[in-house]
Amino acid sequence: MERLGEREKSVHEAFGWAARDSSGHLSPFVFSRRETGEEEVRVKVLYCGICHSDLHCLKNEWHSSIYPLVPGHEIVGEVSEIGRKVSKFNIGDKVGVGCIVDSCRACESCREDQENYCTKAVATYNGVHNDGTVNYGGYSDHVVVDERYAVKIPHMLPLASAAPLLCAGISMYSPMKYFGLAGPGKHVGIVGLGGLGHIGVRFAKAFGTKVTVVSSTAGKCKDALENLGADGFLVSTDEDQMQAAMGTMDGIIDTVSASHSIVPLIGLLKSNGKLVLLSAAEKPFDLPSFSLIMGRKSVVGSGIGGMKETQEMIDFAAEHGIEADVEIISMEYVNTAMDRLAKGDVRYRFVIDIANTLVAASRS
């Protein structure tokens, strides 16, 4: 396809899978994508990761879902069309699109390359574009996005296993960097060994950081130590193990969305340590102030990263061979995958082979 100028503008038919209600059941859906703007790229979707937030949104568990809903914000694809003012990409480039596709571009967060914290950031799906239309995500044949909100995928990164880096990867990379937990001499705990946690272990090891996995599932110990290279493993329900590790960690990144107590985690921190929350638990945390006062500890949050940092993360992953462990599935398997995800039955991330199975699934 060719570069678009002023003379060639149209609305493009698109095809994907959508949920129509809070049952979350996905089925074929035909819709329209806008024309490619002057600074936008059209991306043929090759792979799309399944994030746990997709499941929350499909079932309207956050009470904000707009139906019909096409999920997907871990998108990897190929540029098929570019606007006439695009300078960052060429046709044929492999690119990634993550959790946001726009922001106000003028606030302090945007000026500091932290578009993810812009109060007017627009979500890749279930968000409203500036023309008033609802955004549809990457469980579809193509997407259109401003070049600012796409990143280049280096050729050495396998595309399918790169897809989860657009959400899970940057979610782990950003707090390690920002809170000074990336580098030799630091000890970081990672709570939960799932889609985010396993990538976090790999980033921590690439930074030269000592990393200990904290999990309620003792059976994950071997995988954490032998396959992912963690330095230690704590069973969070084992009081003796937790007590022995008290006051040993510079920081902890908590990836668990299920309700759990964070007081024992705070106990693992050294003085001045930080507990970083990445997920929104269903119930508010019980947080006795004394656990923070004695040690000048803090509980903080972090959410994905800005576009500059996301590109930095992707380049770092390519340089150090960091990939997500993925199970590649067909589009027709997606509803089964969602059921398995709800049960935690995945190691560690589902990725949909959009390019090879989307159309075939509609005919089955």
C-alpha cells in the first residue's frame, strides 16, 4: 500500500472479534477504522497478546466497558500504510502498539515523556478517540495509530514473544528503573510469577540485580530458579521463610491482582525500601502505618510507561535476549484461553496468531 496524501482518504472496513456484553464471550465482528491521518500509520496486526486486563474489561469487572468491545493492547504488526507527514516509520517496518494511543501532548506528564500519566491519555481499546469514536483493540486485522504511540520492534526479537513486552514488559521495566532497583548491589523481590512476574525476573537479571520471587505456589520454585534464573524463592505462606528474609530487600514489585495482605511484604523491605504495586486488588489493603514508620518505608504505584521509555525497554530486551514465555493460540481458541486465564492456567502469556488464524476462525 502506498503513502496517503490529501487526495486519497477513506474509511476502511476492519474485522476482529468482540464481546457484546458482560458475558465476555468473543465472536466475529465487522467494523470500520478511520482513514490514515497525516501523522498516522496503519498496522497489519500479526500477533496480539492477551493481558489479564482484557479479561477484566470483557466481563465489565471495572464497570467501565463499552460494548461491543474488541480487546488487545499488546499488538505487534507490520506497517502497511503511512500518512504523508510520517517520519518515524516506513512501510514494512515491524512495530508495536501498547496500552495507549493518544494523550493531550501538552501537560507536564506529556512534556516529560510520561504520556501514560496524562489525565487525558486514550486507551488502545475501550477508550474514546478524539473524534468521539470508541477505540477497538488488537484482536483485529489492523489498527491505525499516530506514529508517536508506536514503537519499532528490533529484528532480533521474535514477534510473538515480543507482544507481551508492550504491557507486561514495560510495567516491570519502568518501576525498576524509576525507583533505583536496576543494577548490581540491589535486591528486588517480585511477588507473583505470572505474565508480569516472569518477565520482571528476566529484566532484573539483565540489570545485574539480585532477585527473589515471592509466591504462594511452592510448585513454581523450580521454574523461577532453574528456568528464569532467580536468585531466591520464598513461599509467601511459609512464616519461617518469610521471617528469615525480613529486612533484606531494597524494593518489591507486587504483580498480584487477587486480594492479599501486603504487611508481610513490607516486612521484607530494608529501611527506605519501597513496595511498588502494579495491580488493582479487588479489596482495599489493610495498611498499618506503624509498618511504614519503622524503617521509613513506602508503598507506591506504577503503571506501564511513556513512549520513549517503552522504546528504550524494547531495545534493551532485544539487546539482552529478553522474551516472554508464550503459548501461541488461534483466534478460534480465544474463549477457551480466557477461561484458562481466569484459572491461572497459562505459562505465562497467551498470544493470538492474528495474521494466520483470524480470517480462518470466522469461517469455522
